Amino acid sequence: MVSSGRMTERGKDHTIEEWLAQPPERRLELIDGEFIEKALPDFPHGMSQASVLSAFHPLFNRKPGGTGPGGGGWWIVSEVDIQLGTNGYRPDVAGWRRERLAEPPQTRPVIVRPDWICEVLSASNRHNDTIRKLRRYHEAGVPHYWLLDPETGTLNVFRHEPLGYLSVLVADRHQLVRAEPFDAVEVRVGVLLGEDPD
């Protein structure tokens, strides 16, 4: 991703109310009282984000059961504002199990904790996604956290454990994986990065 003047405001103590009052075009997240501007997506980032949605949305974003792979039972969305405690996020892709969230939320921000978050890494926001968000998502109890890295061509899948996230899968673009919580289907990591299916 390429940033046009990525902005952080260290030492600030902003609130959720201030975050929600910002114009949407600023693409801000609120982490530990700081406004952090999400970088503007470049083509590889956009391809990866769209490809994650394409891979899992048709199979899982529907009522539970039915025929075919996947099994449904999820709401899966892209770039929705989420409040977890005093922090505000806009994950690249997030999902909620319908057994926990019967209807799609109609308010901004969503205040129900996701069951899965996928962040697509960028040079400017790598530290936030791999350290700060990883720590805060764990504290909020997010069961599954994925880091998809277009630069290195890798996927890292984390599972929530009491003492921290456990890395349960690290794979490169050539590998076929069953990545929890969507391990009912097999997918090549390269396809999640925007490559054509085999």
C-alpha cells in the first residue's frame, strides 16, 4: 500500500466520539488514543483484499447448512468500522458467526466483537498490524487473526489462546492450505493474494 502523508497523532488521547466524527475520507483508526490513518491501497493490496472476500464470501456468507463446501454460518464484510473497548478499527476483512450475531448490524460502529479478522499488510502499517493490532485484538478476544502479506507472499494464521495468539499456520503463495476458521475448504495462498486459480 502507498500512503499519501500517513498521519499518526502520538501523545493524543482521542475518544470514540471524536473518531466517529471524523470525515470518512480520512480513513482513520483509533488505537490507544491515537488517530492512525490507514494507507491508501495499492493494486496488490486491493487484489488481496478482494480475493479474500471472493474465496470465502460465496461459501460462508450465508445461512448455516445447505449443500456444497463451506457450510455457511457467517457474515463476512470489508472495511467496516468496529469498536472494541476504547479502540476503533476498520479491518480489511472481518467475519462474525451468525450463531453469535443473528442479524447484520445496522449501526456504525459495529460493537460486537468479530470472530475473524484479516489484515492485508502494507509497508506503512506493518507495525500496527503485526504488533499493536495483534495485541489489542487478542485482548478483545478475537478468536482468529490473519495477516496476509503481498510483499512476502505469505499467510500467517493466529488462534486465540489465553496467554496470547498462537501461530497455527504459516504458508507461502504456492501452498494449499486449510486455514481456520475456514478450514472446511482448501485454498492456495496465491489465490488469496490475487493470483488466478489453477
